Amino acid sequence: MAGLRGEAAIVGIAELPAQRKQTRPEQFTIDQYAALAAMVIADSGLDAAAINGLVCHGIAESAMFAPATLSEYLGMPIDFGERVDLGGATSAGMVWRAAVAVELGLCDAVLAVVPGSTMLPRSQRHPAAPPAWYGASSNIFGSPQAEFEIPYGNVGQNAPYAQIAQRYAALYGYDARALAKIAVDQRTNACAHPDAVFHGKPLTIDDVLDSPMIADPIHMLETVMRVQGGAGVLIANADLAARSRHRPVWVKGFGEHIAFKTATYAEDLMTTPVARSSAKAFTMAGLTQADVDVASLYDCYTITVLMTLEDAGFCAKGRGASWINDRDLTYRGDFPLNTAGGQLSFGQAGMAGGMHHVVDAARQVMGRGAAAQVSDCDVAFVTGTGGIMSEQVALVLGGD
């Protein structure tokens, strides 16, 4: 199939430490964006003048013209600019778009920085106006969700993901301890990563199962931890990659599939879009699941990880729980997964939660995982998930 030649590489990465207590503005401001961009560029060891591409999500100071706003503020004229809007799949979507632009010769290097904000408690004395969004559902007049779902309580993320888990349980059974093991193994990884919000706080399966039930069968410790942060990467062509500071991480394959927006309109909740996107990514890269040394999977909930493992072809449908029970998912195990803790234990810095997985994978292939480094790490598999498992991007990354 047509696709990438593997001639565009991630050459610089940066990720702010996760923070549970707010020390930064709630909205990621443009000057913070610039500071994080400077960190990414400095990490690459390249001259900022070489960057002539920019992909972003949104800018708090400008509802429109986001790439132009950033280009102007950063003093960085660009030959390629794009705004990507795929929810939690945005960051992975940015990476393949940047790689394609580089390989086509549209630009030499593309900066992709994702802001991180958090949803903080509001004053009960002065309640905020009804939100324009509930999870993946728009509450704006005229949207199908505003008319047919939100008034009846089908809102947010917790309930729809719990519905997916309940359907899975009805068809295949539900091993709650196996799902909890995902969170436990990722917490072990977070304990080896100083910037993780739960660093130094180990977890047991019983801890997970004893935590409050958020939406049956999902417990509190099986859901993401909201934090403040931010993350970004720099993707460059082969000439620049050869002059960069670290081992280049080549974008070898990708796939993207959007099946629906909200779970109400899914044809089959048990086959997620990553089945299609991951198949494309592996085929394009000329690699298989057996070649993967580290997996960095979007983990908004533990059920997301389990179903991603199945649909991406690491195990058969309905066999995810036994597969997980038979493996060590820590950085020192036989299937290293989310080696910095993932969003469950590193933390989800808003939209930057998806970029966490890209940075974590690139860090491992670069050999910069420090105490959590996976030995002989050459191939990484990354996923991004937006909405209610409705839009999913898969990436296959590799070293020299």
C-alpha cells in the first residue's frame, strides 16, 4: 500500500511534569505555548530557523487562525500549517500529518506542541453556565446530542465507556482483576518516572477494586487523573535528523479511522476504529505486532487499553483479560506498556494527554527512559483515542 518511506523522524521531545495543584493558568496561554516550543527545539539541538511547519490544536487567545497566530507569535514563518481536531487522537494525528508534509517536501521540520489545561472544581456559590460540551457531546443548539442525548442524561465520558465495558462483559465476560492489573502495572512504571503525578505511590489490584465505583464496572483508579502539563515533539527530514542531538525516531507507518462521534451511533461498539487504523499502520511499516518492543496506548480507561490490545491484533477478541494476566506490562516486563505511567498514573494534561504517549514512545526509542528504559527498544506502537472510542490513530515508530 502507498504510505510513508520512513524518512521523517521525531528529533526533539519535551513534556512538562504533571501537576495536580494548579500553579499555571487554567487555560494554556500563548506565552506558555512558546516556552514549551522552545523546550522541544532545544531538546532537538537544531536551529529554530530550520522549522517551517507547524501543527496545533487550538489557541486560547484566538478562536480562529490558530497556526497563523502561533507562527506570528513565535516569529516562525511556515510553509505548512494545520489545525488538528481529533480529541485524544489529535496528537498522534499531528505526527503523521507532519511526517507526510516532510516526506512530500512541503517543509523541512514541523513543530507539534499540545497545550495542557485541567478541569477544576467550580464555586458552588457562583455556578458556571451550562457547558457547551459534555465529553464528546455538544450542548450547542441544533446538535443531535443537545436534542436527543444530553436531556436524558447520556452525557460525558464515564457513562458511555461504562456502557462499552458492560457490553463487553455480556459478550466475553469481565475479569475485573485483569483490568485492574493494567492500572497497577502502569503505576509501577510511574514510580520509576519522577515527573509522573503518582510517582512514589505504588498501587495494588485490591486498591483499584476498593476505590469508588465511578460508573459500573469502572472504578475511580481505572480512570484518568486530570493534571496540568503540556507536551510536544519536533518532526524533521533525514538531513536535519542526522544533525539532531538524539537518536532519530522514524515515523514508519500510520493509520487513522473515524467511525462515529458518540456511542449512540456506533454500528458495533466491540470493534473499535483502531482495528482498521492499526492494520494500516503495521502494513505501511512492513512490521507486525511481534516486532513491537514498547506499546504506548491511549488509556483514558482500563477498558480502552484492553480493547485496543485486542483490536490492534496483539491478542484475539475476548481474550484480552487472559493475555494481560499472562504478561508483565511494566518497563522491565515482557510487554512494556505506557512506561511513564500513561494517563492513568502520569496524568492527563487535557489535550496533551495524547501527546504523552507519543513522547513516551519516542523517549524509549531514543534510549532516554532512564530508570524505566526498556532494553533494546527499536520499535514502538502508539495509539490515540478521541471521543467514545470513536476516532483512533495508530503509529508505528522505529529507530535506525
